[in-house]
Amino acid sequence: MLKIQESVSLKPYNTFGFESKASFFVEIREVEELKELINSELWVEKPHFILGGGSNILLRNNFHGLVILNNVQGIKKISESESEVLVEVGGGVNWHDFVIYSINQNLGGIENLSLIPGTVGAAPMQNIGAYGVEIKDTFHSLEAVNLETGNIEIFKNADCQFGYRESVFKKKLKGKYFINSVTFKLVPEAKHQLDMTYGAIRETLAQKSILKPTIKDVSNAVIAIRQSKLPDPKLIGNSGSFFKNPVVSTEKFEELRLKHPEIPGYVLNDDEVKLAAGWLIEKAGWKGHKENGVGVHAKQALVLVNLGTGSGEAIEALANKIQDSVSDIFGVQLSPEVNFI
């Protein structure tokens, strides 16, 4: 049965830790509750947004509408063979908890995505990725509720139109679906090919004298790397990487390299190169900067932080300054990964 609350603080539900109140708030644990909600007067009368782990949102003001927390749980294997295992996961399951589940089940494919904050339902929306791996690599399908009709629809990999940190759910279908569950295609460890192309993974494993790494070893290496670079949201409010790594033409990259020989770039194809947003921000002089209770993390310039007295509006203002600065110096436009609410 639906339990709709009024005037609820969203501070515990966003990793920046900013205070914001929702006029109405409801947790959804199963599809039938959502269908009931869609047929209510409150749904028709008030604006709404769906909340996952709160790790990729910037709350700037109180929300004068309905916040729906996706709390659909459950992890189950739905098919299994020697070469692959399909695992269906509730949209409200904590992402890292699912990674740990897969490792404990000796299933490979998402170990490089260890310790990424957020929920499983939000993962395909953002096409989360790290250390050479993206969600699209293991994604099989998802089940979502159409928020206009209440009908359940299935999206295959191609339907999601995955791109760099984006999908169809961040474009033309933004705000139109509730992701109930996601099914992943994982591989038994004996058949799985580890991806250690990201240099720091091999280096971290070598430091531990691990010559024949397992999926758990790679996961632990990724966790160690992330913990060394990124602040714990429980200690310092943040949303992880605030900006996407920008993609520029090969011609633009060569132009930048003439002025900045040390600029890092990852060649995507003959025409495009991906730059490191953190490097651009650091070289523009923002690393460690503080203002109005917020700042840029001292160890990783890609992370904007709440120093305890900041606000969403202060983060937005700082982000705008950083974008203008990087554009002026490098002629490159940074785009936020974070969703502004």
C-alpha cells in the first residue's frame, strides 16, 4: 500500500548532502505501487522526479512536487550456461552491492565498476563506466514502466541508444520511464577475460605482487584506486565526477597538443579524441579552490565538494565558472554528468 509523506527532507537522499525538502515523497517497492500512484490525483496535479541513490543529482532548491524513491529490490539468476549467466536485478538495489554479489558468485563483467555510487536502475540511464568498462558491455535488457500509460515495456541494448555517459533515458525519454529491473549478461570467471587496460589497475596489482589476478583482485584494485582519488560522500559531500570527459576532433587535439604537449588524450577513432576533464580543470587553476562553502577536491579536480556549509546553488555557480574558464583557456566546453534538479 502506498504511503505518501509530506514535507520530507532530501538531505539523506543526495550524496552532496544538501538540504532540500520535497512537498511529497513516496517509496516504490513494486510495480503495482507505482501503477496505483500513476492513477492518483497527486500524480496528475504535481510535478515529479524519480530518485535512485542520489549520487548523480544536484538539488538547488526545495522541490514543490512529488519525489519517487526507487526501492525495488531483488537479485536472481534467470538463465545459466557455461559461457554466460543472465542476472535480473531490482532497480533500487545498490550498485556496489550487486558488484559484490557478482564477485561472490564468481561472475565477471562488472568488476571494473566497483564502488561506483548509485543504484542499478540509474546505471543504464547514465551508462556508467570506469577503467575501460561501461554498462553497455554487459547490459542485456531492462524492464521499465511507462509513466504515461502504466504499461511495462522491455528495452534491449540497442533500444537504449547508449553513448558516453548517456542513453535514450537522458534524451528523448528523460523522465518518461521508471526502471523496475535490469538484466545483465555476466560470464563465469573461468571463461571471463579480465580488462586491465587501465594502467593503474596493473600497477596496483603489481604492487601487491598479484601475478594471476582474479575478478576479486581486479575489483579490490579498482576500489583502492577510487579510494585514493575520490572523497567518501559520507565524509565530504560530492557526486563523484561532476563533468564528462569532453570529446574533441583529432584536429582540435593536435592544436591543443602544440600549446600543451603534456595534455592527455584517448583516441576513440580516426576523427575523435577524449580529453581528461580533470586535467583541464586542474591546469585552469581550480584544483583545491574553495568558495561559499563548496569547492574543488584537492586530490581530484573533477570532483566538486560540499565543504559543509554550501548549497546546490553555490555548486552550480562554481561549475559555471569552471566551464567558462576551461572554455576560455582551451576552447573546450565541459558538460556536467550531474542532473540539475
